[in-house]
Amino acid sequence: METMKKATQLKPVLTQVQNNTTYWIGHMLSDPIDHVAGQTFRCPADGELDNIQVLSSVVQYPGELVLTLHHFDTKNKSWGPALGSSTVKLEKDNASKWIHFRMQPVKLEKDKTYAFRLQTPNAYVAIGEAATVKAKPFDYGQEWTASSDDKVGQYFTYFSLAFKVELRA
């Protein structure tokens, strides 16, 4: 008799759905500068990453959107090597929808900091984000933005991408 291993339950562990502005990723046809964005986050639980979702506000030019996941050093603001990646083909009708980036299983650890980066070789898409002026803004991490002429980029405490992280416990 063969014993079947029960599938572990999928659970959202970090959800930031506030969305009152957007950040554009890619480049307009008349602008050669590529724009990328990312989000750092402190993982609130142990588990295997199943997917990360981001909110697409507008898909100006359809194409591929690539998400890479990294360990993140908050003290030095440095990105480790990619732990995994996922590519999604975006169409115009993906506007105002949650885009699921399914990942190969990657073990995430409670209270460790990770970051994901979004970039595209051929699309131009607006990703939902939140801006706040609260005294204690997004305490789980920071939004990061960069471009082809500023690869180091900048980190923002008062901005956050609209995103969800789902783990298998």
C-alpha cells in the first residue's frame, strides 16, 4: 500500500493591497531608459514560496514581465543572487488584475528579509503602489526603483508596491 503525502495548504502571509498611485516599468517607445521596480519585505512566517502577486494597473504595451526573488541585506541595502524567477506574458486585458508569478519552491524563513525585482525586456506596464504619509509607514519593507541610467536606484519607506506573498506551510 502506498501512502499519499497530503498537499500542504497555501496561505497568504503578507498582503499589501492599498493602491492609490502607480509606478511604470519598462520604457515608452520614445524613451530609451528602462525603469524597474522592486519591494523588500520581512517574511512573517516559515514556509515554501508558492507565488508572489503584483497588481497591474495599466498594460500600455503587452509583453513579458519578469520577477526575480533575492535575499536582501537591509543594513547594506544589497541584493543577493536570485533565489528564483518567474516570467508572465502580459496582455492589454491584464490591466487592473493581480498578476501571479508562480515560483519553483523556495524556502523562506521567518524574520529574514527578501526582495523581489520586476523588469521587462519589451512591455510597458503600470504596477499599483501605495503612498502614505503615516508616522509609521510600511514597516515590513521598502519600495525600490531604478532605471538603466541609475542601476543602484533608491529606496522609499513611504511607498510600497501592491503585492501578495503566498507560502505553503
